[in-house]
Amino acid sequence: MEILPIHNDLVFKLLFSRDPEILLDLLNSFPDFKGRRKIKKLKILNPILLPSKKNYKNTILDIQAESIRGEKFLIEMQSSPQQG
């Protein structure tokens, strides 16, 4: 039996969309989301963004988040190394 990795888009959505509180706890465990940057609210998204230029990759946007101080930002999971 083959086990799919957690960074597989389908696995990620199935695992975390059923209980977003688990995802919230996971994200808030990262150093970037400590203190005033702690995430208070998130929403799991599913839009596919087409590339703006030929030979660029498609992007699947995963999470819309808001910090406790009201900052809104997007979190995208990468399954392979990316420049930038």
C-alpha cells in the first residue's frame, strides 16, 4: 500500500478541512506566527491560479489567514523547492 505525503494537495485538504483547529494549532507552532503574528482565524481555499507568463507553474492557494492584530495574509504550501 502506498502512502501519500501530507504535502499532496488532496491529502492536505482532506486532513485539515475536516478540523481547521488542528491546522490553526500547527501553523501557530511555527516561529513566524508567535506573539502578535499569532493566527486567530483561517479559511481553507481552493482556487487554482493560472500562471501569468508562459512556462510559469500553476499555483493552488491553500490558506487565507488573519493574525490577532488584524493582518490578513495568504499561506501557500510548497511541495518542491521554489526560488523567491
